[in-house]
Amino acid sequence: MKSLQPKMQETHKPYSFLKRLKLYAKFLVEAKSWRSIHSPFMFEFAKYVKTSKVDAKKFDHIEQKRRKLFKDQRVITFKDYGASGIDRTRKVSEIAKKSAKAKPQCETLAKILTYLKPNVAIELGTSLGISYAYMVRASPNSTLTTIEGAKEIAEIASSNLSDLGFFGNIRVGKFDEQLPLLLKELDSIDFAFVDGNHQQTSTLDYFNQIVSRLSTNGCIVFDDIYWSQGMTNAWNQIKADNRVSLSLDCFHFGIVFIREGVDKQHFTVAL
């Protein structure tokens, strides 16, 4: 049993920049065009996400806030529950640069939400609220709840969202504690964005909890599926799960759909 421990730790260790670069090169070689997708639903979905244009003016105020956060020199100390609850001390600017979703990924999320128009959506991993703001702006009629583990970060996110004119429906606490409570309050979920606690066991646990409450034709987006060996392992297990009808690997995100009457299919597409 002891001999397995180093391997377990290794699966949680983030890939090096060089490793990720090699994985991305491999992905580009294997990726197909959205035009090659045979599933009618996935064809239309991938076509929209790949070819539709984002109205930059709709999100410009969010990017202005991001640029201000890049210069924010406030220092905060918080518990990082994605790293066994250790205390971390970081500048807000560092969090904005390293943890907040980058603009291209936020735009992809916005297009996904615009296309799907979910009634009820959840996010695991608020960070500074940038991705939340994009999703709310893209689908204003959706009820979106987000969970953030660190109280200090959640407070900044709440302030950011208020500055942007959005109400931040943020729940604070460990995902393991808050997610079951949230799911009990919701009849069903149409969309979930899982972006936090990048560990294999935790990611699989969140998937199992969410998929059991996912509505017919519901969607889950997993962030950073090539962040570590553990995350890649989790993604491979998720896309192979019998409850998943359609899955899409677009490197930065792993996307799965639960659709009735659809044969199981998987696609690798650069969006």
C-alpha cells in the first residue's frame, strides 16, 4: 500500500509547461473539424461555438474589470481546499492572472450558454467572478449559482460582480459540503461548469453528484482536463460513463451531454 502513495501524489501534480505543450500538439493532430461530426445535435452545437462571433461590446466592461484586477496589489490569505486546505498568501493580481479563466475560454463559455440557454446552471469555482460574469451576461435568464471555497476570494468576487451590475449568487465553503446542499435545493440542473479542486477523485465525485440531477439534454463542462494525469484520468472515465451520450474534447474543456435516444459518441474538435 505504501508503494502506491508516490503514484497517487504524482497524478495530482500539474503537468509541466513542456508536457502540456506536447499534449496540445498531439491534440491538434488528432482533432477533427466540426464539419466531420455526424451527430446532428453535436454538429450544430460545435458549429455555433466554433463559428459564431462574440459581441465584444457586451463583455467589454468585464474585461475592463479584469485589467483592473491585473493591477490589484492587495494581498490576501485564504485556505486552498483544492490543495488539501493549506493556507496560501497571494496578491489579487496573481489570482487574476493565474486562476481566473482567460478571455478565450470565457468567450467559449459565453457561446455555450448562449446556445444552450439553460434554466438552471451551477459553477464550481468562482475565483474572482470573471467567468460567472460572462455566463450571466450571455444568458441573463438563467439562474446561476456559483460555489467558492475561499471566503476571502468570494468576497472580492461578490464586489466585482456588484461593480459590473450583476447579482452574484455565491455560496461559500468546501465543494464537498456545499454541492450536496445546493443539489437538494434544485429540482434539476441544465448546465454545470466544474472548475475547481483539480483532483481525480474529487472531479469524479462532482460528476456523479451532478449527473444524477442533470435534466434531459443537460450539459456539464469540465475545465483543465489536461491539467494533470489525475484530471486526464478523470476525464477519460467520465466520457466512458454509460450515462454520457455525447462527449466533446476541445482540450481546454471537456464537454458532456446527457441526451435521450442518442447513441454514445465521442468527438475531439478544436473549438
